[in-house]
Amino acid sequence: MSATPIAPATLRRAAEWMARLWSGDASEADTAACAAWRAAHPEHERAWARLQRFEQRFDTIPREVARGALSGAPRDRDRGRDRNQDQDRRRVLQVLGIVASGGGAALLAHETGFWQRTTADYSTAVGETRAIVLADGSRVVLDTASAIDVLHGASERRIVLRAGAILVESAPDKAASHRPLLVQTAQGTATALGTRFMVRSFENVSEVAVFEGMVELRPLHEAAAAVRLPAGMRGSYSRHAAQANDKADDSAAAWTQGSLVAERMRLADLLGELARYRHGVLRCDERVAGLRVTGVYSLRDIDRSLANLALSLPVELAYRTRFWVTVRPRRVASTL
């Protein structure tokens, strides 16, 4: 499997073929033509495989949820559940084809957001963390809304971080010839040198914290110098440069245990982290954004963490809805 982005036109064509085959009236000629298109070039088959992952994940979504997400009209219940489910699946793939042909190809090509998580080898939803053991024995923990592809070959063990953050505990390679373990992001790679480390991907930079061993940061730009981070250090790299930043400790990976450790963290930054684990909007009023916070906060019950903040700081929670919360200055009760 290649880590190279798939061309937008190829993804668009694959989406159109898949929508056609799931339309309910595809002919044998359509099926044969699609097969010929897939066989014409390896990239065609790779794009098709990507879309099939989307289809397979959609199979696991309850019919009622899928129908609501598509905002479809009410159906005649006498048609039967199986028929409804097949129609829902076809409609999703038809929507996928429309999105691809109507200007969504750039989104598919860059594999951002929902698409990244839907089509990746392994992924997590918002608020979810997940631990997996790879074929080589390495352990990877995915943070909230994260996605990875695993590309182990004869010469290397590559993990492509598509979105979010991961904690990696590398295992000794049992292959006859040494295969380095590396994490690839949009900005470059972080290569493990017998280690336990964390990588988090942002839009223009990737951050790394090393807890055991050593990690080599190598920006995507060939002329950029690599930087080695020893245990207990944090670093970052863009496409053009890498650098060591400051000290790191195990509290940086507390999210793997469902906690966030804050030490004199700005309230706005703390809420930004909590928001990653919660659906909806979590806003911070500018008047309290600079308050400093120290403590341990649950990532598995964000509402409880917010309630604890309201108890320990001069702030209050304003709920517009369950999914729209603003943390603002606490109002002083009138003495009149």
C-alpha cells in the first residue's frame, strides 16, 4: 500500500463507479466496465480499495442512524428492513459520488476529517481511544479522532498518521534484516530508535514527545537537517525544519488513561484540549481565557470536568444546548 495521496480525478472516478454499481439498476456491462477501469492502472484499484473501506464501515452503522444522517424522506415500513438498509447504503454511495463529482475531490484527495477516519486502517471516533498491537508486536494507542495506516514491508515498518495523535511502544523487529519503525505525518517522519514516544499531527507541524529511547525527526524537505530527541524531551518538525523544544514527562501521555494533566495551563488552552473529546461546540469567553489551571481532568466525562472547573475557578457554564457550551465569568449575585 502506498502512502502517496490519490489523485483527485482518480478518486472522483472511483466514487462515480461505486455509486453506479450501488444504484440498483447497474447492468452486467456496467460491472464489466468498472472491472476494466480498475484493472487499467494500479492507482485505480487503490482508489477503489479506499472507497470499499468506506462502504465496509458504513455497513456497521445502524440503519436508523444512517437514514437520519442522510435526512431522507419517511419510508413505507411495509417495504422491509433489509430493503431499506440496502437503499440507505446505495444512497450514501450515491451521495459520495455526487460529492466527488461536484467539487469534493479535493477533500477526498487530502483525506481530512471524517474521510480520514473512515478510510484509514485503524481509527477512533471523537471521545474514543483505542489500543492495537501490530503484526511486529509494537503497540499503538490512538487518541480521540485519530487515524493511521500501517504499511509494513520488507525494508521498513511505517505507520502513517493521517489525523490526531498516537502513542507508540516499539517492539524489536523479528525480521531477518533490520526494518526501522517510523511514523509518517504530512510534515515528515519520526523514526524510533528502540523507544516509547508520542506523535501528534497539526495542520502545519507535527509534535513529538519521547518517554523512552530516542527518536529521529526528519522533515519532508530533503535539505533539512534531522534532529534526534532523547528520552524526556519534546520536539517538533515542519516540512522544512525540525527542532528540540522542551522537556517531556509521562503526564503528556495521560490521555491514554483517560486523563488530562494541566500545570498552570491557560483556561482557553485547557478547554481547547477538552473540546477534542467532546461533540459540539465548547467556547471560552475571552475575559477568562488567561486564567491559569492546575489539576487532573477526566477525558471520559467532559461535562464532569467542566463542572469541576466551575467549582474551582470564578467561571460558570452557559449551556445554549447540550452541544453548545460557553465558559464565561461567574456572575455576581445581586444583594438587593
